[in-house]
Amino acid sequence: MSSSPSLFGTDGIRGVANVEPLTPESAVRLGMVAAAELGRLREERADWPVCVMGRDTRLSGTMLEAAVAAGLASAGVDVRLAGVIPTPAVAYLTTRLGAAFGVVISASHNPYEDNGIKFFGSDGYKLGADTEQAIEKAFQSGAEVVRAKAGKLGRIDPWEGAEDLYVERVLATPGTDAPFLKGIKIALDCAHGASVRTSPHILTHLGADLVVDYNLPTGRNINADCGATHPEAISRMVRESGAAAGVAHDGDADRVILCDETGSWLDGDEILAIAATFLAKRQRLAKNSLVATVMSNYGLNETLRELGGEVVRCGVGDRQVIDTMRRRGLNLGGEQSGHLIFHDHTTTGDGIIAAVQILEMMVAEGKPLGELRRCLRKYPQIRRDLVVASKPPMTELLRANQLLAETEAALSGSGRVLLRYSGTEPKIRLLLEGPDETFLHTQGDAIMAAIQEQIGL
């Protein structure tokens, strides 16, 4: 096992279900080593740790849930199964229960064939890199894992009412104390995922005239031509229903993509700009600044400069966003992909909390999303993704690097170039941004063609 590739990516462990490391055997071992490592974080307590576990709707979810739970119980951890529930709900329920840690079985926006495992600490935040590395080292060492004696085995029990506790938490956030969406038609795309019960319940309670679709999971249809990664679906729903706004989650509902009244969808950058503008006007945006990743549009910089603040950039992944927010004392951050963190209300990306906050802002301003989004003037930006056979060091992509240098020189400080490997998929991602969209497309095609020739499938 020592020769295995890196276990953790940018958002936990991710891969094809029933293929290493996401086999039942490895999931049991992961549960055992995680119990040993994370149990140490709560040694000051007399009782042995409790873990909260949730999952999304994909076919392999119950298999991996059972395997990880068995490993945890074998190491003496009590497991509370929250069932199908959004990822941010596990973060909240972990703190609500006073549990030692939380586990989510989900591959987020990936197709149903994939799955993943990610952890939250007792504070509701995703594990730090050092803790993940410690778990990974123990997992790959091949060493025998200590098993609990018969009288110290953990129990595995369903947590009845876990979903209701999360719904109550969302409805307790500021601005949700009245049915402020009464008489307003909202379209909702649940991506056949973890939000199929929670988000409709929340929006209906807030008074919305709700139009719901993609809420009938089969285990094989999660994210299939729907959800946050397929915004054309929520766009169609808004146009056909005449809704005032649309909300689309991904499979585990830690993301949201919104759609305005015309059927035009808003990405995370536009949502951040709306939120920052609204909060700054009311002196509720910490330091008049926010955190965004290197992938976010540089038009955000202009928006925040006008508010007297700045955009603080970090690496990709909502864990890096929240870590930067905590270090800088900021309360708003997110990713272009729709991971949005309203830190006054949550410790991680939460699709429905973000949606509710923006819809409350829309109602408070008395303006449609189509008007509110104008606070962001986007730079032209193109993205290219390519499935690759391997991930050699970037320095070995000689022709691509030459083209990248030429592109950066031509942009001459008026744009940017970013090439990186995906942390969750066998892909390389290219982002180009600048004033001339035709130039960006030409250079993007040339760069990806060079990469395709060298390492593409």
C-alpha cells in the first residue's frame, strides 16, 4: 500500500466506486485508521468518540456507508447515521451533537459511478492538510489497526430527526423569520441528490410558490443533465414556469447556481458580488472584503475596490476558501463553481443557506436578480478541461508552457493564464482571462491541443 497514489484530493477522497481505494475493504480500513487518528483529537473526554455520517443518493452510497461505519465501530466509535442529507448538514450536526468528527459519503458533482469520502472535525470545519496526511499515512502503511475489545465496540444507529434539525437550523438564520418568499415563484433543481427533501421543505416554509424538478433519485441519475453543473436545466425551468428566480444544487448540495427571471444563470462570482454589495451597504461585510479562488473572474476586484475593500485570492477548494476567511477575519467567500460560504451562518459551503441569503437580499432590495447582478462587470473568460492519461509535473509540458508564456506576454498584465490539474478528477484545467475573447479562444485551443498530444487520452 506504500506505493499507492495520494489518497486525499482537494475535497476528500474521490474515485470510481468499488475500485480502489473506494472498495468495501479499503473503506473499512479507512474507518478504522480515521477512528484512531481523529479519536486522539478528543482524548480530553472520558467517553469514546461519536461520529455523524451522511451520504448522497448515489447507488454505491449505502455500500460505502456500511463499510466505513463498520470500520469505525470496530475501532470503538459510535456512529450516528443521518442518511441522505446535504454535506453542510453533516458539518452542522457534528457540532450540534458534540461529536468527535463527521463523515460524508459523496462525490459531489461527479457522475453516479463515482463516490467519495470526506471528513469534518468536531468544530464543523473540514480537516486540515496535516490531519488528512496523518490518516493517509496510517491507511497506506499496511500496519495492523488496533481493534476494540468486544465490550468496547461502537454502535451503529440511525439518527431519526437529523434532517429536521438541519432544516430548523437553516430556517433560524437571520432574515428567515417570516415567509418573505410568499407569493414568489421559485424554481428548484435538486440534481436528484442530497437536497431532495431539505431544500423543498425550506423554500416552501419560507412561502415560495415552488416548482421542483430533478427530485426523484434512482441511485443512477444524480447530477445527470441537471444540477449546478448543468445550469441549462434550471434555466429551462425558469423560462417555462415564469419563476422569479431559480435555484440549482449539485449532488451533495454544498453548491448553488442561481438563475435570474430571464432564464440567465448566475455563477458563484456574480452571487458573491451581489452579496458583497448588499452586505457592504449595511456595514455587515467584514473589512468590505471577500475571499475568492484563483479561478474567479477579476471583475470581482473592481466591484470590491468600489466598496472600499479587496478580493483576497486563494487556491481552489472551499476548504482553502474558509481557511483563508478564518485567517483574515472575513465573513464572505466562495468559488465560481457555486461553493459559497456565509461564515456568519455556516462553516462550509452550503447551497441552501447561500440561496436563502441571496433570495432575502433580492426581496429586501425590491429588485430582480437580473438587475442586482449588474454590480459585477465580468472580464471575458474561457475555460478548457481535458481528460488526461497521467499528471506529470507541469514543467514537463514543454510546448504548452511555451504557448502559456506567449499568451501571458500578449496579455501584458491585462489578463491572466492559469493551468492546473484537477484535484478530484483525471483532468487538466485551463483558464484564460482578458479583454479580447477571440484571442483567448485561439490561444486556449492551441494550448489544449499541445497538452492533448502529450498526455491526453
